[in-house]
Amino acid sequence: MYASQGAFAGQCFVSPVTNAAWRSKPTFGIIATEDKSILPEIQRKMYQRSNTTVTEVKASHLVYVSQPEAVANVIIDAAKKVSGK
């Protein structure tokens, strides 16, 4: 899992965000409906506040591991929507 996510740079936690991309660009997210680490209800509220297009997938926290095709389809659909294709 570490290799796929990469190391976190500590600076990202202290650098101020002056213009959050989600305010002006379309955003897309996946909710793993069986997630026990981040409750789906919390995810729904966060995504709603940021006007994110949400896809729900019946999976646990590591949805990209258990449902890679579903995740790939969300990425492909998002790319099509923002490119106008």
C-alpha cells in the first residue's frame, strides 16, 4: 500500500492553500459504502460541501484494491466529462 500511495511530504500539512482547486474545477469522488475507516456518511457530507460528483461502490476502505475496474471507470468517466467527449 505504501508504494502505491507514496510518502507524504510534511510540508503539505503546514502550507496554506490560497486557492483550492475544487472551488473552480469539477471534482469527482468515490464512496466505499462498506468503509469502516472513514464512515460513508462523513464522506457524503464532505463531498456535498465541495459539490463533488460522487460514485458509490460497494467496497471497503481500499476500494482501488478490491474494485479496481470500478475505480478505473470513474476516472475514465470523469476524464470524458471534463474533456467534453
